[in-house]
Amino acid sequence: MRRAKSIPGDDPISTFLSTRRDGEPLGHEEVVGLSRVCWAEVSTRWRAAMSFSACFLAGRPAHRRQLIDQPELIPYAVEELLRRYGIANNGASRQEDFEYKGMFFHAAK
């Protein structure tokens, strides 16, 4: 539907829709597959960050009470909790160039 409407954006799905391989746009199944992988990765990391944050607040009633009494602090608390308990992405890198199922992967420099 988004492809048919040609609605550009700066989000990952727009990037997938505008990606070309050998001059051709990615197929519907490829875009859906990439979107699912991204969603799974984001949701896993979000759940982990939320779990660590909930554990922090559960063990510190004074902090929890401060956020209840001063809800204007919540945006700052969220930012700080994500900074403190965010999940780092340790990406894999390749030592040499290789090809897999017609796709070429470059070595990390």
C-alpha cells in the first residue's frame, strides 16, 4: 500500500521500499521480511531496557515515589534509564569479502 501511494519517509520501511537490487525494487516478501527482522530486534531491545528500568524502580521506592509526585520528571527519568540500561548493539564484522546466495559482503575496514 505504501509503495503504491509513493509516500516517501525517513523510516526503515521507506528505506526498504526505495532500495534497489540490480536496478529493481525489492519484492513485497523481501520488504516484509526485512521489516519483521527490524521489528524483532527493536522489540527485543525495548523489552530488555524496560525490564532493567522496572527492576531499578522496583528496588528504589524513593525514586518511584519522586516520579509519582513529580510526573514532569518522567521524560528525564526515561532518558536517563535508557542511557543507563540501554542495550548495546555489538554488530558482527567480516574479516574478508565473501559472497552468499548472490549477495556480496565486504570485509570490515
